[in-house]
Amino acid sequence: MDTIDRVKGSVVAVGTFVRTRSPQFEFRGTGFAVGDGSLIVTNAHVLPAMVDPVKMEVLAVLIPGPAKDGNIQPQVREAKQIAVDPASDIGVLKMSGATLPALKIRASEPVKEGQEVFFTGYPIGAVLGPYPATHRGMISAISPIAIPQARAGDLDANTLRRLSSGAFPVFQLDATAYPGNSGSPLYDPDTGEVLGVVNMVFVKGTKESALTQPSGITYAVPSSHLEQMLKKLR
């Protein structure tokens, strides 16, 4: 499908790089290009708290290159963190080198339940390698990231923090995603326009804090939060 091919050209793996380490690139999640093509969007929780300067560790993105003999030849680019919003768990990086095709961001307010969506990323990328995979699903619900509980004892620290700072709506999907999909673009299958950012840790940790075994439900943060961040960078 043309849309998937176009989106794949903008999707990268996010991690850290150490030249003397094996493997040199340590995978942490997915990201995608926006703006001028040098800005990479991902989840804030994908980014390391710090890198090790002694080992000359750097934040980096891995870009799949053209296939050679059936094997993808990836290239690694150093990146720098330029913005993080802990409330929405979105981070923005500035990538070095040549730019990538940037994805267009669409306002998320018109998104409706029942709407078909795709997301492309690196599920379990550390094991499956630099091969972007696309999943299809549907917006099954639009609900607050945190819901008040009947009993105070059912509220954990994350939920209390979220309720006090504002329980913004998130997209609940009927598609299965994996930890490596964190930071993947959620997009319109016809246009490739970004509607949200897939989130596999932060949202689940808040919405499903009362569950002993977290569900297989996938969530995404609406693109409106990303638009607000990018406006501040202009």
C-alpha cells in the first residue's frame, strides 16, 4: 500500500549508541520525522534518563537503509533531546545529517470511535531487528487517561498525579502493540496524516493501575498534544 510505504520512510528506531558496545545500537522504541524532517517524535519514557559520557554513549536514531541481498542496511544518526512533555509523555529529538520525509500532523479532535487507523513501528525491535511493521486497528474508545475511583485506596500515585494535573482523553485501540511500538505514529490509512502517538507504558500504567495483569489494550496520545509542543519549538 502506498500510504504504508510513505510512512515507513519517516519511521525510525530510537535508542543509544556506543561504538565499542555489542550491539552498538541499543533499541528503546520507535520515532517518526515531523517538521523540517530533522525533528523526531517519540514517547518521553523511551528516552534514557541519562547517557554514559565515559563510554561515549549518545542518543541516536537508527534508519533502515535500502535492502541488500534481502538484508536491510541501517544507518545510525546521533540525536539530541530538544523538548519533553512529561504530562503527555511526548519527546522531540533533533537528528543530525540529512532529513527524512516528514509526516503531516492532523488535528485529533475530529477523530471518532469506529475510525480505522494504522500504526507503524518496531515491535520488540531488539529481537526482531530494524524491520518496521504496520498494524491496523480501530479507535474503540476515547476516554480519560485517568478515571476517579470509588475508594481512595484504589488510587495509586500515578493516578492521583494524573487526576490533579488534568485527565486528558486518550485513544483506546483494538489492535495489539508491543513495547517497541512506543512512539509509533498512529495515522489515517488513506492520507498518512498523524492522529496520535502510540504509547505502551505511560498510559497503561495510569489507566490500568488497578489491574494485577495489564490488558492487551493499546493506547495512543492524541496529536493535539504533539501540535502544542511543536508550536513552542517554532
